[in-house]
Amino acid sequence: MLKRLAKSAIVARLASWLIGVYIRLVHKTSRWEVKGLEHFEKAASEGKGVILAFWHGRLLMAPTIRDYTDKRVFMLISSHRDGEIIANAVRSYGLEFIRGSAANPNKPGKNKGGASAILQMTTALNEGHVVCVTPDGPRGPGEKVQKGIIRLAQQSGASILPVAISLSHGRKMGSWDRFLLAAPFSRGVQVGGAPIKIPKEIDAEALESARLTLEKALLDVTQRADALVGRTD
């Protein structure tokens, strides 16, 4: 019965509505501060789009990024029903969605639209738009950058901007990504780090070095964002 309910279109619409209402409640009742906006402006001035990278665990309030740019903002989401629920929940923020996810190594024959998603993201970046990616998603391990985002930056020529979102109130869940369930009436902060550029020609060793550089940058901006709002967890 629970599985049937989870697949119900009515339940999916209700879940989208509830999530959307909650995100707006947190957004509107919290005091927000932005740090590092100059890094975004520098990356955007290069003539290419910008890849915004943030941990999967900070996904809840990611739609608020839309407040700080007039560019079209695309977000990579899972092609699964969960992705559709999220897309419907935050559509009113003016985000656009690219559906697809990495292949599951345990199910090599199952196509999840990864190739199509990469093509759509590359096209969006070449047109000067913003693409949001969670480089440790959709299945983890948490706070470990996967190589896909590095290859996307290499292929498109767009810079990667490490971003962190934190709020003073809310609970970190016990999920693989330590999901931050933000609470209303918080102090919120968005922190952007320095842009990271990936050369077109790069060998396996340099690619791994770039992956580690991005991973450290994301850990650093996340730690800074948490410190700014007083989180100690």
C-alpha cells in the first residue's frame, strides 16, 4: 500500500506543494547575506556560462540562488519521480531543469539520461547560462566530488564556482548526504568561492588534481558558511 501511495500522482502533487511552501517559508522568514558575489560576476564576465557546485546536503535552499542573477538558471535533477517532485516544488522560483543522473554501476544496462543531460548542460553553458550541479549526488558518497563535473567544465570551457548555503537553525539528517533541513526564522548565508577553470587538454593525473581542488574548495566554503551563521555541527 505504501509503495502504491508513493507512486500516486495525487501524493506526488501534494508532496511538491508542501515542499514548495516550506522552502518559501524558510526563505521569506530568514535574514540572508551573500558573500563572494564578486567571484560569480568574474566568472560570468568570461563570456561562458557558470557552473555552480554545492553539496547535495545543501540542496533544500538552492532555489534562492535565483535571487542573485538575471541569467537563466538550470538545475540538474534526477529523472526519477523524486526529481519531478522537486522540480514541481521549486518551479515558481524561475528555475529550469535538466533531467538525468549518473549510471548505477550495479545496473549498467539502465539508461538514466546521463548523455542527454551532459549535452543539455553543455549547450546551456555555451549560451552563457548558469547550471547548478551537486557533484556528490545523486547517491554519494557525501561531500566527495565525482569526476562528471570536471569533465563538464573541461568540455564546455565554463568555470566552476564552489558555493555553500547555510542557516543558523535547522537539523542535519542522518542521510548519506547529511541533509540540512533548514528551519524558518534563521540567519541564512550563501558563500561563493573563487572560480575554478579546467583546461581543455588534461590528463588523468591533472583531472584527479582538479577534482581534489574542487572538493577542498567546497569543504572550505561550506565550513565558512557554517561559521558565519554559528553552526557547530
